Amino acid sequence: MTNQEQTPGRGRRWRRRAAAVAVGVVVTGVLGATAAQASTPSPTAASGTITVDGEWRLMKGWTSESVPAYSCPADHPYLTKDKYAPDFTTLPPGLEILESPWDSSRPWPIGVSITGWELTPDPRDPQHWSLITGTKTGPLNSSATNWLTTDAYYKVRLHCTDDLAEAGRR
């Protein structure tokens, strides 16, 4: 007897689960982007640099979503040039991902990749769009995947500056 004969309907269940995950990714991405745009950043001052936190995002086990778009406030419009991402992670400079503070026994259960960056012209050289002001959302621009079978949280933190010498560039 083959495995398929022993467990009839297994292929259909897998397809239903995959479809449910895909719908969840799309809905979460759309709702997440709206929530990110409506949320108020919580800046904390440091000399010429502030941090702006997004909201904590809950991800169910083995799910993926598009990371909402974030941008620096008008008074500190540029992400800093500092690197906050671990090696082999794709994040713009000045962007930090905080993992669940409620469960430190599992470091980095959520993998985050952000390749879509919002750019603005350098005021000293307006021909070049090279200063990073934020991130983009959507399947081709960002993703977060919870690799655990249990729930986990993550939060995006932006390190923003008004100093062109400290600004991150593309």
C-alpha cells in the first residue's frame, strides 16, 4: 500500500493550507501597511539621531507576511548609515529588527528581509537619489517569516538623523 493510499486527502489538505497561508500573507500585508501608516512613531532623542519604533507584530507559527512600509519623520528624514542587521540579512542601514522580548530562549525565530528602500535626492547633489528615508512594503520589497511552529513577535526600529554626514546612502 502506498503512502497516498494510507492517508487519502493529504494532497488536498496541503493545498488548502498553502492557500490559507497565501491569503493570510496578502491580508496581513494589506492590513499591516495600513496599521503602520496610521501608527504614531515613538521617537527617543539622541544627539542628532532619534529612534522610531513600529508596532509589535504577531506572527503565527510557520507564516509569512510583507513587512509594512516605514519612514523617518520630517524633522529627522534620513536613516542612519549604521548597520543593525546580523550578517546574511538584507536590511537597509539604520534599520533594526527587535525580536520578542517575552521569549529570549529562541533568538531570531522570525527572518526579515527588506530590499525595497525609499530614496530621496541628496540636497548637495540633487541629480542622485541616494539618501535612504524609509522602506517599501509588498512581496517584492519585504518579507518576514516565522520559522517556528508557535507564535512570535517582531518590531521594526528606525534610527533616523537630520545630519547628512550620518545619513545612510544607497
